[in-house]
Amino acid sequence: MRQRGFTLVEIMIVVLIIGILLTIAVPGWMKMRRTTHEKACWSGLRMIDDAKQQWSMDTNQETGATPTEADLSPEYIKTWPQCDGGGTITIGSNMQNASHSIWGQAP
């Protein structure tokens, strides 16, 4: 009578194939995830820069004026952007782009 089931060799081959697939897929997935977080943060920084320009024009501010978060939110930005991975957002003056301590400035 023949027993049904998988042999140890067959199971080891399947585990080996899964390991190889994970070795190939995980680094690409991690890079894609980091790029997504980076681009989402940059989008928020661009939104802050646009709000700074609008605030500057609406309030007749001089070129080097620096708005605060309270100046921009909620009138110019409904929800303040958050960047994944922690860090802090620096608004900067009208002459500077907003930046993030981890992701830097938006290109």
C-alpha cells in the first residue's frame, strides 16, 4: 500500500523556491515603499510652498517673511501634511522651499 503525502525532499524544494522568490522580491518592495513615502512627503511640501505663496500675496507680506503653521492652516491648507518615518517639517521663508528633516526638499 502506497502512502499519500509529500516527501521531505519535495517539501525542501518548495521551501527553497519560496526563499529564492522572497530574496528577489523583498528588496524591490522595500525600495518601492521608500519611494512612495518620499514622494508623498514631497507632495505635502509642495502644498506648503503653494500655501506660503498664496498667504504672502493675500497678506501683502515682504519677500523674506516666514509664515507659521497657524498662518497657513486651515485657511490655505485644510489638513497639515504628515511625512511617514517621523522627522520634522520646516516651513521656511517665502524665499525658501519647505523641507523635511528626513526626506529633504522636494525637487
